[in-house]
Amino acid sequence: LERLMLGFAKYVLGLPEGKERGVAIGYDNRHMSYKFAIESAKVLATYGIKSYIFESLRPTPVLSFAVRELK
């Protein structure tokens, strides 16, 4: 997980305003999905990247909407 998120963090940091805009994170009902979302947000936070995590399960289109709204 940490190596994966390290690569993603580097990608986000390379985007214009990537650090300031942050990342929207959703999860589903699969085993450990919520924990994966939380741990991903923690790793991103160590690089100063904001994360927006849903409070509960949401359908995929809601995450797509959040990504567009948050730019």
C-alpha cells in the first residue's frame, strides 16, 4: 500500500495545484475497502495532500461527481 500511494502522491504533487486541490477517496463494501481508504489518506497526508473521504458507502457516480466538483 505504501509504495502504491507513494507513487500516487508523487503523481499528485506533479500536477498543477495537486497538493492544494487534494484527492477524493471513496470505498465500497468489499473486505478491507474502508481501511484501504483510510490508510491511503494517511499516506497522502504525510506528503501534505488533502484527502476527502466519504463518511459512508456511496455509489460510484457520487465519487465521479465529487472529483468534478473538487477539480
